[in-house]
Amino acid sequence: MGIGFAVPQSGPWATPANMRRVAARAEELGYEQLWTFQRVLYPVGHPMGPIYRSVHDPLVTLSYLAGVTEAIGLGVAVINAYVQPVVLAKQLASLQILSGGRLTAGLGLGWVREEFEAAGVGFEGRGRRIEEFTQVLREAWTQEEVEHSGEFYRIPPSHLDPRPAQAPPILLGGAAEAGLRRAGRIADGWISSSREDLAGIEPRVAIIKEAAREAGRDPEALRIVCRGVTRVRPAGAAEGERPPLTGTFEEIRRDVDDLTARGVTEVFHDLNFDPEIVTAEPKEAMRRAEEALEALAPAS
């Protein structure tokens, strides 16, 4: 099981100093990757809540942290397919090269219609769009001369240099069966969303692996990455049945072991999705984050 940690990215605690501190300490403690997420805008009156109200750009954040770390992996979960893939391919290629090959690129369909509207991209046909989007990224990273003509994207014969020596692995999100099967069929793995019911993740893993087998791929080679919406609470604080990754440090560590048994290959602890963190005074949020970093580290 690979263990990662999400950097401060949402709310008042997401300062440059706190990002650097979490990144440096996570690397010291042996975490495998630092993770970010994307939210471009917050529609006025939307019920998403404080987690999405103020979010730094994920790739700028990772680029910043690439310069203050040496070896820890860098992951984005996820970039939604309303951006232009050629521009994103260039950005990700540069980050992969400048970081020494540490990048994992997560892609998602997107679910906020207003973001698609603001980007000038249609909301319908997102499944077909992300398949072609993934194809364009891989062509841009691996072909000396790129030419593409598809349903959504056109690239005239072009050079898109510099290309990374090793293309970043692509993980796909998605909770519907079509999305799960798509991840198994064309991606290097799957990444769960912040809204995933982790208690029921095992059937989803089975669908992904079945799709990989049907496509003639090795299902055991796929990465199954869980965004761990981690909420540290006193024993017995959760009302009703305790959700996975909510509770004491000991309970959360046991939950990680349980996810391993269910087919998950990597978990990253994300405190950005804990309302008690993103609405807290920054010093208190960091105090709690540093406790979690120590207690949930791979060597603990």
C-alpha cells in the first residue's frame, strides 16, 4: 500500500509556508506522493460548501512544491476535461521534466456545469471527450510529429517538444460503471472522488479489473488510488456507523489496511475535505495537520 498526503490547498490554511512545511515533512516521513485537486470557480449560491470556496490551482501548486522537494511524487486528482488538452499536455510535460519524472496525472469528467460554461466547452458527451482527451495527451508526449483529427480536437502536423523521457501515468476518475470500465480499459489506473463511499469500494475495483481483462490488459498492473477524505476525531465521535477514515489515528490506520484488502493500491490522506480544517484558524489547522502527518506516516 502506498501512502500519500494532500497539501494545504483549500481555505485559509493553504498558505505558501504551510504548503512547503507539509511537503517537506511528508518527504522526510517517507510518504510516496503529494496530491492536489482542481476547482476553477465557485458558482454563486452553489451548495458545495466551504471546501470548494477558495482553491489554489493544482498544477501551479505542484510546480511550486517540485522546487522545494527532491524525490516525493507529485499527483493531481483530478484535472477536468474542459481545458484544452494540447495546452495541458505542454504543462504536464514540463512539470514531469522539471520534477525529474515524479508526476501522476489524474483526469476527470467534471460535474460543475458552470465551469464548462466558463471554459466554453459543452457539458454533454463528456465520456467521449475524455477518451479522446487521454489519447491526445499520450500522442503529445510520445510522438515526434503529432497530428490529430477527432470528434472534439484537431492538431495540425506539429512538434510538441520537449517531450518527457517517461510519460506521466494517467489515472481516470469516475463513479458510474461506464467511467470505471473506461479506467480499466484505457488508463493506468483509477482514482476515487471525495464523495466515494469507501465502504463499498470493492465492487468498483472488480469492475475496473474486469474491464482491463476484457481489453487484454493486466488488471494487477493498474493503480487503484483512494482519495482518503480523512477526518481525525475522538473515539466514538462519529454519529451512527463510523465512516472509513474518520476517527482516531488507530482507527484510520486500520481502515487503510482494510482498503488494501479490498484492492486499493494507494491511499492519500486529504485534510482539505475536513470542514474543521478548512474553516479553522490557520495555525490550528496546521497543528492538526502535523499531528496527522506524524501519526499516519508509512513508517508509523
